[in-house]
Amino acid sequence: GTARHPPDQRHLRQEAYFRMAKTRLETGTKLDDFIIGELIHRGGMAHLWEVKREGSEAPLLMKIPVLHEGEDPAAIVSFEMEQMIMPRLKGPHVPRHVANGDFAVQPYIVMEKLSGETLLPQLKNLPLPVTKVAELGARIADALVAIHAQGVVHLDLKPSNIMFRPSGEAVMVDYGLAHHRELP
């Protein structure tokens, strides 16, 4: 016979996720302290749901990874990294982190729901005046400096990952590919 190696922790997390992933979330479902609202984005890597926390009126967003059996385990690692990075980031240039869901039950990240849209739809108005491009560039650079000062390199900078607060600050979203200097 052949010797069997014990499964590593990543494999156990992956198995737990696939067992749990058969549960369907829908509007009105309660998950921990959150009531699932409208599905607002169905992406290849994650779905974004509006959620409410019991006892709070603050608009929140829940990011839930989309993984299928046999899929590259790197997607799980990417979501785990985002779960570790988001709580470490503070300030106006990142969404405020609220909660993480346990991988053994249901992995998720809850954060503040930013109003408005990403930079991507604004590109329909190209070409922009040089002064507008310089202003946007300066606001994005300020956000990158702020997250770099907290030890994070975003590594997925693109118009769909940049939003703006009503007060004008650029906000970097989606930390699935990011790297933190204190994390592996």
C-alpha cells in the first residue's frame, strides 16, 4: 500500500467551503448578524450583496467568494488574504471594514457600502480636460500613498477598483491581489 499524507489546512478549508457553498443565499436570508439584501454585482470571483446589520441603518456591502469544486485553490488564498488585509487598513481611502465570515461556515467580508460608481463608467466621457486628468491622478496618488504607508501594495489598480467619496477622496477597493508587508 501507499502511505497517505495528512491533508494540509488549505485543503481542509477548501473542502469546508465546497460543502458550505451548496447553500444558496437570497434576499432576506440571515447570515450571522446580517440580513442579505439585493445582489448588486455578480462577478467571476465574488458576488456583492447589499446587507443590513441588525440594529444599524448604515449601508453595508458583503463580498462572498464564488468558488467551484476543482477550481484553482489560489482563489481561496486570494480571498483569505483580502480577509486579513482589509481589517488592517484605516482611513478615507479604503472602505471601512466591518466583519469577516469564517471559512469553515461561510466566508465573507462586510464593509461600508460606498455611494456612487467606480471610475470605469466615467471613462465614457473621454477625452477629459487635462486639468481633470491631473486632479483625478492626484487624488488617486494620495490614496495609493495612504495605503502604501499602511504596508499594502494594491496590485490590481484599474478604473473598476477606484471609487470616490462625496468629499472627494479616492477609495481603493478589491484587495484580492494585494500584498501586505507583514503577511506571507
